[in-house]
Amino acid sequence: MSLLKIESIKKRYGSFEALKGISLDLNTGEVISLLGVNGAGKTTLSSIIATLHPPTSGDILFKGTSIFNDIPSYRYQIGYCPQKPNLNPLLTMRDNLWFAGKYYGMSDDAVEQRMKELNERLGIDRFLAAYAHELSGGWKQRYMIARTLMHSPKIVILDEPTVGLDPDIRQQLWYYIRHLRDQGICVLITTHYLDEAEKLSDRVVVLHQGVIKLIDTPQNLMQSFQKGKLEDVFLELTKEQKE
Ligand code: ATP
């Protein structure tokens, strides 16, 4: 079922057009990966969906209604994890998570319960008393993801979520993303890891210079390009685009 309808989104930075009219449906219970070489427009698109900045033109409909009519209500439905960790440096990890829960109006009990659930999946107990500067990059990323999920959003946007994670936590995160999908959540990921996109995604979207080049399942793409790996499809596509 379509959850979010992205209609002809354009984004200009001065005279440069970073997105040139993107239309895309995001569905309940799917993992969708945004792929593209550096500068293709992935972060611009995902941050517009997260309402960090407005598009120059176009619309986004959540369950049929423009998100721009009531951005605060829409924000309750989404969780956004940016590329760069931005945990509050003055708060412990526990307080960062509490702050996120309370910001979204959760009761104390609901926050505690949610932290327990997230701990079972992401193993976040260990450094709850620590501050961001005391944590490795991978651990910061775990808490970033936990914070994104505190209020149980319907749409989860993860911008390069597994950069810097060790293989073990990367695998755990993949399991968790599948679990979110199985609960009907839409997970939008931007990634440069093609193995990740291949294993995780129900559909992949290939962006190039602000335009959608392809949308399909990894299996269909591999079949139509006669390749055994999504990475090889991507390399062929980007080679074609450079020629
Ligand atoms: P990467 O894989 O490197 O993260 P991306 O696909 O996420 O790249 P974007 O960060 O969305 O790409 O950038 C798309 C284009 O828009 C790039 O050419 C970039 O230089 C340009 N751009 C992004 N943000 C701005 C900005 N604030 N001002 C001007 N140009 C920008």
C-alpha cells in the first residue's frame, strides 16, 4: 500500500538543479534503497522527505495529504538518521534517547519500554551512561539509529546507516531493518554498499544527476542486466552514464 507519494520534486541550489523532477511511491512494509554515485542527489532527496529543507517545487503526499499542510504531524510519522552523527554532546546516551522520546510526547513508561525493545535488537545497554565523545564511531551510530526509532515511526530514513559499523553490528542492523519491514514500516536507505542494497532491498532506486534512472527489485535488475551481483549492474549503469 502506498504510504508516501513523491510528486515531481525539484530542488535548486542557486542556478544548479540537484533534483530534476523526482516521482516515486514508498509503500508500507518495504525496504527501498537509494543508490547513485557521489552527488547524484540521494541526501538531497532523503532530507526533503525528512522535511529538513523544502523542495523548490513538487509535492509529497502522506496517506493522500500534502505533508506541507501540516509538517509537525507528519514528523511524528518519520524517523530520520542523518549521515553525520548529531547526538547531543551534553547528554548521556540514555538522556539522548529520553529526550527523543519525550520530544515526541511519549510517557515515561513508554520510553522505558521502548528502550528495552531497542536494547534487545540493537544491544544499546552498554554505553547508556556515556557521552558521545567517549564513544567509537560505530557505537555512536547505534545510538543514532536507536534515537531515530524511539517514537516508532512509520517511515524510517537512514542515510548511509552502516558506514563504520563492524560486520557483527551491521548484520544485526540488517536483521532489525527486516524486522521493521515485517512490521509494516517503510525503510528508506541511502547506501554505497551494493551488497547491502542487494540483500536488504525490496526495490532499489538508481539516481543519476538528479533524475531517477531505474526503479526495480534487485532480482529483476540482475536478471535484465544478466549479472550475478547488483554491484555489477550498478557499475555497468554508471559506466553507461559516463560514456
Ligand atoms: P553522496 O553520495 O556524496 O553523499 P548524494 O547523492 O547524497 O552524494 P547530494 O548530497 O544530494 O548527493 O548532492 C547532490 C548535488 O547537490 C551535488 O552536486 C551537491 O554538490 C549539490 N548540493 C548539495 N547540497 C548543496 C547545497 N547546500 N548547496 C549547493 N549545492 C548543494
